[in-house]
Amino acid sequence: MKKFDIPLFYRSSIIGKIKEVRESGDRQKKDYSPSALDFGPIRFLIARHFGFCYGVENAIEIAYKTIEKNPGKRIFLLSEMIHNPGVNSDLSDRGISFLMDTSGNKLFDWNKLTPNDIVIIPAFGTTLEIETELKSLGINAYRYNTTCPFVEKVWNRSKQLGTQDYTVIIHGKHYHEETRATFSHGASDANALIVRDIEETKFLGSVILGERSKDEFYSFFRGKHTPGFEVGKHLTRVGVVNQTTMLASETQAIADYLKNIMIQKYGEENLKNYFADTRDTLCYATNDNQDAALALRNYDADFAIVVGGYNSSNTSHLVELCEEKFTTYFISSSEKIISNQSISHFDIHSKSEKITKDYLPKKRPVKIALTSGASCPDAVVDEVIQKLVSFFDSTKNIDDVVSNFITDYSV
């Protein structure tokens, strides 16, 4: 896979070496067991896959090279480059301004944009409507486009479904930038509908089977379907794609459910005429990171830490997976580890940050499961490890622990 040129301060002296040795010994990604780092009184079980993915590294490389090659020019990001506060803050410190927030609200008067300005499209992509608006202002939305190729793959599959008269069912959060972009691109060639989860899909299934009325459909899915959507016409042939950061298992469950609905309505012998197989749209990085989080649950740990931006969809789903087995602390950086007595962390259920006291157990060794989101730099995970290790006496030297891991794994 391509190696990207990203700033050194995002690189890692600990995690980088662990990932390198794991990759060299497992090119086919068949081993999802975590990497164990033993510091004596504290031990870490580090997920096999986590951190920057292809799409994120590609976006970061383009953004920083754009800054380097265009001194003196006004440079804008359409919205957050990725959902990581540290990355976006650093880009802002380097003079980049944001045109919109993550909800699509404008933060800058677009009438003041000129053809000489640079606008970078984030990794989530953007809508056709925004591309058209930028073009009307003389700005080429494709020149500095960091849209993840796996997101574009979903768009292409959606268009293909549309040409075959399938309605595109998008598994995603309707307010998320990527889902808004996928909806826009998919709707250019097909009828489209957004479902958030399996419960909304079950509601849709009852509509398809005629158990709920058209009025109930339009009320329930208001603002989540294309204009002119006709229930009786546009729910006869369907295919499922996803926001690439959603739970892959949930996307598959949604597809399987709708497949069974179509079998129930039209018969298994006619399934190919009414349901499209779209498993090829699932993102490899999302799958790998989630499978690695699932593998962590096969091991014992006192608690788990997940590192990433609080508005990061893929990171929140890693939290969900870890919570099923461990007490889980979702933090954005090592600064959230206030001391050995308290930790500030984000609760994905209440959508608020809270402080937990006495999070470190008295027993020794303390065992911690650790992973991070696809937009979290490995250097931030390094800092989390170093902060936690610093709370304990008589710990092994970090360089020695990493060297021993490399030696043991390579044997």
C-alpha cells in the first residue's frame, strides 16, 4: 500500500514500531490478536489495527503539501479535514480557515471567496450542490480534493445501482458530512433513502410489506429521502451502501434484513430482480479496526481506553464494541488523563464529558485494552501510554519494552 508523506509529529516512536513488526509478520492480516506491552505494574493490550487509515493519511498529506506550496495564499478547508481536534487545530494554527462546521452551517461569507483562493475538500467528500456553488465562484473543487477513495467507491456503487433502477438505501447518520455527500451523489442517478440503524430498517421493512402506510413512511423518514420518492414504486428494487465509518456488522445486518424482506415479498427464486448484493462497499479500514476491537474482547483487561475525536463516528463505534466487554474511557488525548486518581472522558450515550475518580484499580498489574479511531495520530496514543506508565513506580524502560516485543514477535 502507498506510503504517505505526513508530518513527523504525527508519527510514533512506540506504536509505529509495533505496527511495523506486526505488519511484516502478518501481511495477509489473519492475526487479530492484540500486541502486549508489559511494563511490570502496568500492561497494555493494543489492538492489532487502529489509527490513521489510507484515506486520512492521504487527506493529511494533501493538506500539508498545499500549505507548503502556496505561501501567501488564502487557504480554506470546506469543513473539518477529519474528525480529530488536534489535527484540525494544527491546520488552523498554520493559517487555514474553515468555511463550514460539521453540520454544514457556513462560518465564512462565501461571496468573499475569489478564484485565487484555495479550498480543500475534506476526506468525507462533499455534495454536488456545494461543488456547483464553488464552481460558480470560480473555484475548482477537484484541484485540492482529499475525498477518501473508499468513500468515492460507495458513490460509484450508488450510481451503478441507480442506472439499474435500484433505490439506494444508505446506512448512515443523516447529519454526517459523508452521508450527506453520499446522499447527494447517489441521488444524482438514483432514488435514495437514509436509515440510521436496524430499528429504522425494520420500520422500512414493514412499509415494503404493506404493514404501514405511505403517510407513516413520509412522516418517519422526513428529510431522509430524495424528492419525489414514491413508496409504491421506489421500494421494489433496493441495494444497501453505507457511511464507511458505521459498524460494518450493522450494515451487514441491515442488508440481510432487507434481503429477507424481499424474499418474503417476492420469493427467493426472484431475489436477484429485487435486491442488489453490495458487500463490496464496506471500507477495509473500518472492518479491520472493528474486527481488532472485537478481538480485544477475547482477553482480560481491567478497562479499555479508546482515543479519538469525540465527533468521530468510527471512533464512537469502537467505543460501543469495547463497552460490551470492558469499562471503557473515550478520551481525545493524554491531557484527559488528569492524574492517577481521575480521568475526563466522553460518554457517547449522554453526549457529554464527565470525570471518573479512582479509575485505576489497586491490584497489580493493571491491564489496559487500548485502541484508537482512524483519525487519531499514533503519536497521541504514544502520549497516552507514556502518561499512564508515569503513574507507576519501578516500571520497565519504554525502549526496552518495545525492543523486547519486537524480538519476541520476530522469533
